[in-house]
Amino acid sequence: MHRRPTRVLAVSAATLTALSMAACASSDREETSAGGGESSGGTFVFGAAGDPTMFDPAFATDGESFRVTRQIYEGLLTNEEGSADLAPSLAESYEASEDGLTYTFDLRDDVTFHDGTPFNAEAVCFNFERWYNFEGLAASPAASEYYQNNFGGFASTPDVPSLYAGCEATDEFTAEVQISQVTSRFPAVLALPSFAMQSPEALEQYDADELGGNGDALTYTEYALEHPTGTGPFRFDSWDQGNGEVTIVANEDYWGDAPGVSEIVFRSIADGNTRRQELQAGSIDGYDLVAPADYQTLEDGGFQVLPRDPFNVLYLGMNGGNVEGTNANPALQDIRVRQAIAHAIDRETIVNSLLPEGAEEAIEFVPPAVDGWTEDVTTYDYDPDLSRQLLTEAGALNTTLRFYYPTDVSRPYLPDPAAMFEVISQNLTDAGFTIEPVSLPWNPDYLDAVSAGQADLHLLGWTGDYNDAYNFIGTFFADAGGGQMKAEFGGWSDQAVFDALAAGDGEADIDARGELYAEANAAIMDFLPAVPVSHSPNALVVADDVDGLVPSPLSAEDFSTVTIGN
């Protein structure tokens, strides 16, 4: 392991745009047509890589659920098409108070929810109060992970600080939201699908917050499964779980431009080869997570491959052993064992053989395009001999580790989980570890097990939600309560990391914030609660008669712009 030399921080134009927008606390939306009207017709069938969990975005964490809910719901803010930059949505503009603790949102006055409930400032405050007042299972990390990652505690957890401090409807279409501290996360988080606006009447009618099961295996309400109600360009129609199909239909009363198709069917096809064959046979019109080896074949066949810019990280999670009810290997608490794992991974082979062209080895958990990325971190080059030496020094040679990996899924950062597991597992075996493989279906088994801290090692990743370093490293490694990181990482505790993240998040000056996040990245890579592996581009593909689908670096595509030719 060694330090890379310091270089000048690179700040992307997108980062400057997004953060300047938050700092200036103002936004302007381009003029939109009065909206509504009929779609141009047709059904767009999209091959999803897995099943959604359900359709209440406040409780969702997986990409396939969000893919659907993004079409049904809208937030106060959104992202520019094909970009990570912030843009207005249900809020036409916003303004921050001088102290940065009160945000005033001017709302559109021509919007209704799908059930006819008016969208107004009272509805906005209802949603904020709903999130803040989650209790019981709704307040568990497995249920409301995004809220806890970004806002912190609830009314029912006064010992856990909360970013949310209140909401007031000062008139019908003006909402004032108070926060407890200046943060880089706000208002950018309001573009996340988790914080989309939902119909107050539908939420209450179908007892949306009355979750069942337990923290390891949640069950969801009638609202989340059958009656999701937003303001978006599409309305929920049905979910045929037996056949793996979700159908949404055009919202004829939509306030914006009418959708380009009258119906979208999301068909779950877990296997990438099968998705390709279904597209070639004309059974579907497009799919996501194209296998790198299929790019040329599909293009030669007349299909349109639509690459996304890389904005993600794949990592190997390690368990700190501090989560009650779990049984992590205590050897991982020795920094030499964690360093041995990091030095054992052959990132170069992974990038060259398992990932698309344009992928790169990760030296930290932030992509290079994000302000706060720095070369001045401790790096862990591939060195199996050093790994074995570190294990021997720690008295941990032949340590057995339960290595979890998912099945029946492809992710933007992990196109072939089984192949990735095989390479890393062999790397670790060569370095002197004994690996016990544990494979689980992605949703909900794998996600539930990993988020609850059941694994010694696990493969997972993250596609950025907005253009700020905290969305990566803060989501992973900030104090999640009680002086510990979240359960996924076994509740590791390192005050230097917590302090560095808090300092960066609370800094209003963009340049100073980038320097503080660089310091946080250095502290994280010294402590090593997990191992970053790669940053990888990925792509969608559509048939030659499909137009209007714009790839998003956030995997946040808006399907309302899609049209299908003859």
C-alpha cells in the first residue's frame, strides 16, 4: 500500500452547475406547454433485469423499483435530461434564507395526483411529515434507508439527529421547509425518487406506512403493491407478479407534455442473454445492462446501443462485527486482514475481462468526475504475496470468510455477479483465505441479508443520485447512529472518518468542500471499511424504431419521451 502523489482537484462542469444551483438557491424551469392531451400511442415493452420490490419510493432501495416509480411520481426537483445537474419539477423555483436553513419552494399550480387529489403546499408538507414520523418497521434501515442516509433520525428517535426541522404551507402553492444545519445534501436530495410527492389521500386510504414482516423480510401494504399514486406522466395499471410484468399507462391529465406512448410494460428478464434474444426476436423494444460482449453484435443487427457516462462504484463490503444478532468473523477487525483482502484483488483483470470498455480501477469510493476525488489516498495494488504476508503477521492465514453474492440480476456496476465472485474468490483463495460462498436471489433475499449485516464479505455498488461526494462516501460511511456506520458494513466505527464527512457536508463553500471531501476519502482508505473495485460505464439498447430515450448517468431515464415508429 502506498500514497499516490497529490494533484490539483478536478471539478467537473456538471458538479459546478449542480452545486452552484444549490448554493445560489434559485432555479428556473424552461417554459412547458400547458400539457395533457393524448399520447402518440403504442406500447413500449422494456426488459428489466429483475423484479421490483414494490412501488412506494419512500421504502424502495433497488433500481428496478425506482425505474418504474420514476415514471409514476415526481419530486419538487429533478435532474436535467441526460445529466446529474439539478432542474425544477413540481417546484418551479426555490430560494434559501440567508442562514441556509429555510428553503421556500414556489410550486406549480396546475398539478393533480392520479386520484384527483390536488397537489399543493399542504401535500408537500404532508409528505415531509410522513417521512419524519415513520415508526416501527417503517423506521427500520431496511425500509427507509434513503431517508435515514440523507435526513437522519425520526420524531420517534430523538437521540439520532435529524436534518428535517419542519414544513409550513405559507399559502396554497408556497411551501417552506426548514432544515437543522447547512448541508451539501439539501436541496439536491429532493431530486431522488425516494422523496417524490405522493397523494396524501391515497397514502392514508391504503395505510401505506403499516409494514409487516420484520427487518430482515419486510412485507408491504396494498398501497405499495396495488395503488401507487403520484403526479407523473404515467399511472400504475397492474403488476402481474406471476409473469413478471408491470404495466403503466399514460396519464391523460398530466400537466406536462403528453407521453410518447400510451402504455409501458416492464417485463422482468433476469438473464442478459435472454434479454438480448427477446429484443432480437421483437418480443421487447429495449432493455438495460447490455453485456459488454453484445455491443457490436447488437449494433450490427441495427439496434441502438445507448451508453451512459460512468457515475458509479463497485465495492467489496466487509463486516465490522458490531451489529447485534449477526455473526461476523472477528478477524476482519484486524486492519492487516482488511489490507490483505484489498491487496488480493486483481482489479486490472476485472476491468479488462468483466467490464465494458471505459471501465477503470477504483482507488476510492468516489468516481473521478466528482469533486473531492483525490489521488492522495492510500492505495492497495494487486500483490497476493503481500496479502499472504499480512495474513501471516495477523495470525489469520486460512481464515474462513462467508462471501455473499447475488443471483438473477445484472447491475450497472456489476453486469455478471457470478463471474465477479469467481474472480475475487479465486484472488482471495490464492492469498490465503478460505472462502465459503453464499449466493442469494437479488431481491429481496440478497438485499435484505446484506443490509442487515449478515455477510462477512459482499459485492455491492452504488450509482450516484446527485453530483456530490457525500452521496457516495456519506451514504456508505457516515455515522448512522450510536457512533457506528450502517449495518451493511457491520457498524464500523471511526471518528476520524465521521468528523471528516461531517466537515465536508457542512461546508458551504464549494472549493473548500472539495478539499474536505478529499481528506475524508483519505481517512476512509486508511481505515478501509470496504474495498473499492471499479467504476464502470453501462448501456441501454433499443430497437431501431424507438426514439427519444436519453441515457442518464444516474440510471434515471424518463420514459415519457419515448416514441415508437411503424
